Amino acid sequence: MSQLLTVAAEMENPLVPPIPELVIGLLAFVIVFGFLAKKLLPNINKVLEERREAIEGGIEKADAAQTEAQSVLEQYKAQLAEARHEAARLRQEAQEQGAVIIQEMRAEGQRQREEIIAAGHAQIEADRKAASSALRQDVGTLATALAGKLVGESLEDHARQSGTVDRFLDELEAKAEAVR
Amino acid sequence: MSADPTQVLAFETDCHIFQNSGCGFPAPGLHSFLFEPLWGDHDSNLYFNKPMLLALLGSIIIVGFFWAAFRKPKLVPGKLQMVAEYGYDFIRRGIVYETIGKREGEKYVPLVVSLFFFVWMMNLWSIIPVAQFPVTSIIAYPAVLALIVYVLWVSLTFKRHGFVGAWKNITGYDKSLGPVLPLAMLIEFFSNLLVRPFTHAVRLFANMFAGHTLLLLFTIASWYLLNGIGIAYAGVSFVMTIVMTAFELFIQALQAYVFVLLTCTYIQGALAKNH
């Protein structure tokens, strides 16, 4: 202890640094600075930079995905609207077409009905004409036969040749027309 | 009683209060900061003592820690890397970017980070069991660090501003001061160029010196009072030792922080435009 005290007395000033300790202090610091500055801090800086980029890259990717999703959504919405529009248009068209078809069917039905009626009328007219001519013939025959019996000779050939019966019947018809 | 080179305790242990052996309180003093060489001898100026051992050991611990954390850093950090990154980021963003700025400061980050952890480690030795001596309470260690910083900022000043500009920067040349200018320049010259490195080193040294002395005082007192009625006082002293240890833990980090903060301020001042 006393020796230390004497040393302390010799080195009165604790603010005067001894050379060997300065050297060791410098050496110790240079060791730390050398390792940190040359190797370890550049190492970690690189990784920190990579990490920052990775995070920013992730954010960019997410942004891109967001934008894409948005555009796809827009596209779907547009398609949906278009589909709705198309459906409405088709319905409208179908209604119009239906109306036209009904109209046509109706016209067709009308036409067919009229045709049938016309055919019926023609048939009736034809039948009437046939009946009338048959009747006329029969009446003529009967009348001449009756007149022949009354006269006593056959007038048939003569009547037929001269067309008397027809003329008579025409006159009758004309009278009937006149009465009517 | 002669000093034993192998002595590991800071004081003699065979003396208590109320003993009639004639010994007194072995108060701590300047001699508490002197160490017998472990190797070599004082007179030849070629020796190796405990603070030197602690300084080199501290360097190895710092390098070892960062080697383990940053040798193969991962994108997704493990626990150790996370802690080291936090410390690194604190110095980089919290001190360097804040004072010097990101663009200019980036270059000095390795120096400031090394300085901070070096000083902190050297301070921490104060409360690490068995070592229990802050290396920075020997003026040589803060002095060499302050000298590095001094050389750096002075050379930066001359490089940045040229010869005349550098002197204007150092002396705080400002025409608007008028007749006071010569006096102001003289004060600035003294304050910046001569006193600054001294205060930079001594601030750290004195804090650690005082801290260690306080710890020693209470530790020695706890032991010395351990006799008879003194035991009660020994308890108080021991509690004080614990409290002061906790306080030292805080002061050690704070002084390391202050040291590098001043370093950054000096560098910033050297790089700043003349006004």
C-alpha cells in the first residue's frame, strides 16, 4: 500500500496519461473500430437495405394485386351490365316478335276462314246450279211426258229439239224475278 | 505493508473499526487508480496492468458480440441480431442522423458506433464482478478517444473550408459583432481548439473516476464498519453500495451517450457552413 501511495505521490497529476496506457487504449479501440467498420457494420447495412427493399417490394406487389383486382372487378361489372342490357334487349325483341307472330297467325287464320267460307259458298252455288239444272231437266221431262199423255203423242223429241221447255222455264223464272 | 502485485482487492481487509490494532479507515484515493503491473515494470515504461487487460478484453467482448450478431445477418433477425440491430439503429438514427444528418453523417456511423460501444464497455467494467474497475477512469483511455475525435474534426474543418475558412469557422468569425469581434474570436479559439478536447476527455474520465471512488468508499466502509455497533452502519453503507451500483449503471450508459453526442456535434460543427 505504501508503495502505491508513493507511486501516487510521484504521479501527482491523474490527468497526465502514461504512454503505455495510451498505446493500449488506441490498440483496443482500433480493434473494435476495425472489425465493426470493415466487416460487421457493412454486413448488417446490406441486410437492412435488403430488408427495406423486401418490405417495399411486398407493398408494391400488394398494390399491383389491388389494382389488378380493381380492374377485374370493373371488367366484371361492365360485363354484367352488358349481359343485363342484352337480356333486356332479347326480351324486348322476343315480345315484339311474339306480337308479330300473333298478328300473322291472326291474319292467316282470317284468310283461311275466308277461304273456307268462299269455298263453301262456291260449293253451294255449284250444287245449287247442278240441282237447278237437274230439276229443270226433270221438270221438262215430266211436263213433256204429261203433255204427251194429254195430247196423245210423244212430244218429247220435238220439245227437246225446239227447247220449248227451257224457254218456258226461263219465262217462269223471269216472272218470278219480276214478282220478287 | 507493501503492495502485492497479485493483490486483487482495492484495500486491506484486516482492519475493522473499534479494533485496537491502530489501523484507520483505508479511504479510497488516487492510489485506488494505480495498479501494480501484472507484467513488466513501471520504470521501464514497458508493462501490462489490469486496466490494459480489461481494455483489450472489453474490445474482444464487443467484437465477439457483434461478430455473433452481424457475421451472418439474416433478413428475419434472431434475438441476438435484433438486440444488436436495436443498439446500432439507436446510435445511427438517434445520434448521428439527428446531429449530422443522414447524407453527411452516414460516413461517420461506424466510428460513432464503435466509440459508443467501446466507451460503454469500458465504463461497464466498473460493476462487472471481479473486474470492478472502469477503464475510462484512467485518463489515458478517454484521452486517446478524444484525441482521435479532435484530429478528425480539425482536419475535417480544414478540408471543408480551406485554410482561411477553417480559421473563421474555429474562431467563430462574425462581422456583425463589431468591436467585440477580436475578443469573441480569442475566446472561441481557446474554447474550441484548446479546451474542447480536454473537456471532452475529462468529462468522461471524471465521471467514471468519481463513480468508482463512491463505490469504493461505500464498499470499504461496509467492510470497515463491520464490528460491534458499527454493524448497523455497515448495513446502511451496503445498501448505499447497491444503490450507487444501480446509479453507476445509468451513469455509464449516459456518459457513453454524451461522449458520442459531443463527437457528433464537433463533426457537425466542422462540416457546417460559415455564418
